[in-house]
Amino acid sequence: MDIKLIISFLRDVMANNNRAWFQEHRAAYDAARREWETAVEKARGRIIGFDPDIARQPLKDCTYRFYRDTRFSPDKSPYKNHFGAYFNAHGKKALRGGYYMHVEPDGCVLAVGNYWLPTNILTACRNEIMANEADWLRCVESAEFLRFFDGPEDASWGSPQGFGMTKLKSCPSGFPRDYEHVKYLRLKDYCMWHHVPETFFEGDGWLDEMERIFRAAKPMMDFTNAVIDDYE
């Protein structure tokens, strides 16, 4: 991936986020988009190698529009300052977890998991964690998982890495407060992320490391997806 070309274009957009500038530099956008879509195709192929279900999602449905929806936002900038791709067997809007790749100046990240779940499914996942505690701990306390996703309790999207973007302050209602692993019951999502430098994407070697990061998260995501699939 020519990450320097993509990042250079995105920095220019951040400095000139208006339609007139964009139309004058449409060729630069087209070049950056082609480079990104080629990278997304390679990433999808690599993910299918260890998660064949992803093949159900057409390649064209893995990427996002570059144009922002400004209808309900005070920020009327028409264009995004990043490129993103989401690989999910049930589509981008599914509750089921998937794999996310995000390229942004000073903000590149790889993420895996479920970003939002309704209360009834969260409750089912919490019950599953308690009923199959040993299996859960093998997923989230393996050396590879901790290497890429272990972080402080207050970790957020801006943190270098983490597991669980939103958490309850205390044990959820109906669950034992003295449960040894209550921190996992407090999670309101099962999202894992790992920030990477822009140089991560230089050349083609990034595909190997991306696969390693995504593979480290897959057992946990398989655990929660097995619950979620009963509701979708």
C-alpha cells in the first residue's frame, strides 16, 4: 500500500475540507481511493483465509463513502479525514462482530468485535461468560490477546490499545457483585483496538501483522458471535 500517498491526500483534505478544493483535486482523491481499495481487497483475501464467513460480504460492501452525512451534525465539513473498511459476514450494520481497518493521519488503527449491542444481547453474553468462564478466559487472557489489546480500565478509542470502549461503573443489575471476573461483565461492548503507526502499512508486510492482530481477537469474537447469532 502506498500509505504516503493516502496520508498526504488526507492531510490536504483536513486543511481544505470544502467542495471547491475537492473538485480541483479530484484526481488526487481517485488515486488515493484506488490505492485504498486495492489494500482493502488484499486485506479481505487474507482475512478470508482464517475466517471464511467473510467471503459472504461482497468486496464493494466493505468500504465506506468518503462523503460525510452532515444533516444532523454541527460540523458541516463535507468530507471525511480517513479511509475505513469493515469486514463482517452479515454486513456493516450487523450486530455480529467483524474486523475494522482505519487509516487517518496520526490515527491509524485495527479493531475487532462488536461496537454496540442491545441490553438483552449483552445480558445473554454476560450469562454465557459466567456459564463458560474457562473458555472465555482462554480467549481474553491469552498471551497474544493481551499483547495487542490489554490496556488500562479507562482505555478509550484514543488509547494505544484496549478492550471495551464503554463500561458500567459497577456490576450490572442481576449479576453477583463479588464475581471474580466482574470486569468482563461490566463491558457494554466487545470492541478491541490496536493503534499502529502510519509506517505500519508500508509495503506488503503489513498484511502478516494485520492477520496476527486479527487472529488474536478472533476467539473472543467467535465466543460473542455465537450468542449474537441466536438473535440476528
